[in-house]
Amino acid sequence: MKTDVTRKWFPVAVTTPLVLALWIAGAGLGLAAETADGTKDLTVAAQYQNYLGYEGIETLGWWGFVNGPTPPVADWVTTHCRFIDVPNAPQGEYYLRYPVHLPQNAVIKDVSLFLADFNPNGVMTAVLLARQWNSRDQGTQLGFADTDNATNSDKQISMGPLDATVDNQNNVYWIDVTPDHSSAPGDLCVYGIQVKYDCAACVLFEDGFESGDTGAWIATQ
């Protein structure tokens, strides 16, 4: 299971002013505010799920394979940048696969990839996919992005804007990153991936939870 590495924990012993300040700021964290007509207006802040490059699972692509051993991979130690260690592999032959684990009914808004592309000819291509359980299909493409050969440098590419609602009951989700014709495989590598999503259904408390009134909760999980 992937963990958002940006999450920080506060010490248990916090002061009352800090707690009050967090509650006051709650509207920006996905809590409901009452509008002039007495209805609830729920504003949910964007959420992020982060993956380090070396979390990518090396796997075979759809070109020329029915089954077989996984391809070799390598990592740059200082940057956690992972790459398929096969020279001149064509696009789609080998993947770094990143399973996406998001809450039910989360809405994927963007996928950003942080890559190194120092190859003057090869590129990196990334695809966000969904597939029904027990299906043998390649999957439905929800997002796509690739690098270019305009510069040889570290790059950030984006699949957004997206608007894909997660249905974990019926589908599995993942991101594939594949190199294309890199004579020096280490010139094309993945530093990390960030998935941006909204999830109003993930907000448990409509009133900021401070009242203790469970009848005011908009959801229970």
C-alpha cells in the first residue's frame, strides 16, 4: 500500500490555541460551511499521493511478449531515479508500473511525473490506466503524457486536467512509464510521481468534529 510521504504528524501534546487554530482553518481542509440559506457548502482541498521512483515495478509490455522474466532495472543511488536497464528498448516493450491506491469515489485531477530525460533521441511515455478486475484487456487510458527532445534535462510532465472517478469495486488503477529507444538506459529515469485528487466522500465530519454530534457527520468509514 502506498503512503503519502508528505504527511506529517503533530506531537500528541499540543496546546489549546493550536487546536483551535486548526479547527478554524478547517473549512480549507474539506469541512462544511453554512451558506446564507442554511444549506451546507462543502469545500474539499486537493489531496496528493506521492510515489518515489524506485517503487516502480518492472514488468513486460504488450509488444512481443506473452509471458517471461521481468526486465532488469537499475537505480541512481543519490536521487532514487529508477530506469529500465535495457538499451534501445522500443516504447511499450518494458514498463515501470506504479499501482494507484486511492479511496473509493476519489476524483483524479492530475498526474505529474518528475523525470530525467538526458537522451537526445529517446523519450519517456507515461499512461494512467484503469481495468476491470479479471479482465485481460490492456486497460482504458485515462491520462497520457510524454517528454520531448527539445532539451536534455530534468523534466516535469503532467497528464492534467483529468476528471476520473475511482471505482475500486470494479476497477484496478495504475501508471505505466515506458522508455523509447534510449541507447544509454540511465539517461531516462523516474524520480517520482504525484497524483492529485479530490475526495469529498473522504471527509468524515461535516461540522469539524469538535461538537461530537455524530448526526452531523456526512459519512462514516
